Amino acid sequence: MVEEIFAKYRATGTAPKKLFSYQFTLPSLVVFEPFPYTERYSRFLKICLSSPNHYALVEWVGWVKSRFGGLLLPLEVTQGFCDPNPTEYVDSEKTKPNVIFY
């Protein structure tokens, strides 16, 4: 980030002399590393929704999302901690409108 700022200042012809008078020391950390779900969790639940049209699918998705909490409570009682992922995925191989939750 510091290199990018200095590159922009070099391009404009001005140099920041007192702006960054100290060194940044960050730990070796990858910011956008994906979370290792398969290492942390041994079981996964997949919910597939499909409907003949987009409007019915929107209603089903809203209904399922509103009941995630009610679904997770019994699962956590019997299986342990649950980490929901409310992101909607679409299966491009299917012709009907669909949504998948993991």
C-alpha cells in the first residue's frame, strides 16, 4: 500500500516527506485467504431450492432464510456448533430457476 501511494506521488511530481516517516511492519498475513471450512467442520448441510419461475423462487428463498435460525437450533443441540453461510449459489447446469445454500 505504501509503495502504491509513493508511486502515485511520483507520477504527480510531489513527494510525501513527512507523511510516512515510519516503517510499516505487518505480520506475514494473507488478507483474502479462504476460510478452511473442510478442515474445521466435518459435516455440511446443503439446501437446494428450485421452482418453475423466478417469482416463486424468490418467495421460497425468503421463507427458507427466515427459518435458518429455527433450523440451526436443533442442529446445534444434536451436532454441536453450526456456522451458517446465507450466501445464495446458483447451479448453472439446471434450466429451472434455482438457489443452493450450504
